[in-house]
Amino acid sequence: MPKVSTADFKNGLTVVLNSQLYQIIEFQHVKPGKGPAFVRTKLKGVETGKIIDKTFRSGESMESVRIERHPYQFLYFDGSLYHFMHTQTYEQIGLPVEQVDRPEFMKESQEITVAINADEEKYLFTEMADHVNLAVSQTDPGVKGDTAQGGSKPATLETGAVIQVPLFINEGDLLKVDTRTKTYLERVKN
């Protein structure tokens, strides 16, 4: 594995720390008036998802890991594994629930990204799009006179996820959903 210095830090870089993989979310080089320079970082555990704060001395080096991202298509969930197919090679893989990002918003044949540790050929995690379009499968009917400012009601999406939507949303409407915050963004015109 190649070594990187704190001068090489950038957002998204994956490093090995205490024999675990961490991805740099943000970093800041600090030069205090007194004492040596240092780098303050926020790291996210690749396997755990846990976010930690870590300070490194300026010039300190560590091992980096080459992460490759490949497009995969979601096939199905069998109760224990999520099954995906590479969109170019048609290779199929199964990943446990812990490695799948926001599965409540995945529908069959949807394309997602799978991150792979290229050095060890190990599947790490999936990355879902920040915004997806999903149809409403069940919600209370809208009533004439309901407005966007009026309030909200729960709606079950075609994937089974439940989100809060404005009162004018009806069954069958196609919605744009922010998967990070699990919120309604807008109704999509057909």
C-alpha cells in the first residue's frame, strides 16, 4: 500500500488507521503562532460509518488504500443479502445489510455504485444517489383546498420507505426524494 503524507490529504482519500479503513471527510492545516503545524481531520469509518476527529502532526505519513467505484444494478434482496450485477461485466455479487447504503430507497433494476478496495479485491460498501424518483404506493387521499403550506402526512413509497409529504400528494404520484435526509423534495411531472 502506498504511503501518503499529511500534505497529500484531500477529501475522499481513504487511509489505514489502527488497522481500519477511514475516509477523510474534511481536513484543515493549522499553523499556530507557537509550536509545530498540524492537520485537524474528520474521518469516517468505511466499515462502521462512525465519524471520528483526529489530529496529525504536519508531515506525518500513513498508508492509503485505492478505492475503485463501479456501477452495479440492484437485482433483489433475499432476506440476508442484497444482490447486485455489474452493469458492464454482468458479474453478480451479494452484500450483507451492513454494507448497503440506504436500502429502504432501493428498487429493483436501480443503478448504484459499489466501492471496492482495489488492493485486496474486497467489496466495501454501496453508495446510493442523493436524489431518487419513487412512486407513492399508499397515502391518505388529498382533499380539495389542501395547500403546500398546509401540513404533512405520511406516505409509503414503492420501496416500502415511509416519508412525510405535503397534503396534496396522492397515490401514484412520482416524487423526488432526498435519500440522505429521507425527505420529500418535489413532485415529478410525468
